[in-house]
Amino acid sequence: MKMKLAASAIIKAEKRGEIAITPFIERNVNGCTVDLRLSANFRRYELKGGRPLELREDFDYAKFTRPFTVDGKRGIEIPPGGTVLAQTIERVTLPRNIAGTIEGRSRFARAFLEVHSTASTIHPGSDNVQVLEIINNNRVPVILYPGHRICQVSFQRLEGAGNYRGDFKRQKRV
């Protein structure tokens, strides 16, 4: 039986070292989630000649994207329909019996900004920064700034233990 952790349980689990959110800012815990902040590290797809992406099992997004950082004062402008890969400032470390789920925050959803398109699960045993697949569904450009509390993560205790063995288990950069 999965059980979602409430704010008090998240704080206790973090203080006991059961989960780690680095850096941990207690005021970013609210209800049953922890807000995570946008870093200055991004990647953008650069496809030439309208070439399609072949999404095979060995697909490596890094071969088709360019990493860049943004100035905190100027931010990053995402055009209508634009996409960007971003990462959180915080690193999330989970034991084998707790999983996490990333969701966007309401203020961004109401501006038609998707913070993650499909990959919302933080697997048990993960120890990484969170990569966000941001899509601007608005009809106007949006500007985002590093340090914004852009998404929230909730945690669920699992029945039994699992261990993530995927490529991104210890990812440190988008």
C-alpha cells in the first residue's frame, strides 16, 4: 500500500536522513509537497534540416541538444510552442522504499506552462537532480528565471523495496 507523506512526515524523513533534498529549505515544504527551484542549466534541441528523431532504445538526447546556462537577471524566454530541458537546483536522494512524483505548480499551469511532459516519477534509490521537460503552451512567450520555485515533489512510501537501475540514477546535470 502506497502512502503519500504529509509535510510533517517529509520534514521528519529529511531530518532523519531517510530522504535527502540538497539543499533543503524547510519553508518550501507545504501540504504534502516540497517546491523545487529552477537552476540556470538548460538544454535545447538543435535539429538540422527537419530531420526526425528516431526514438530507439539507445536514443541519447545529448547528441541532439546543446547545453547552455542563463543569466539570473535576464532569465530564459521560451516562445509559444517552445521546449527546453531544464534542471532543478535541488538534488533528490531516495531510499529503496520511497518514490517521488514531480508535478508543476499552479501559478505556472495557469500560464499554460508544462513543467514536465511525461517523466514525473522519481524512482526509489535515485540520487539526482531532476530534469524537467518544459513546454510553453501559451500563445505568447514566457520568461523563466533561475531560482523560481517551478515544480513540486511528493513522496510515497512503497510496499516492499525497489531499486532504480536506469541511465539517469545519479544524473548531476541536464
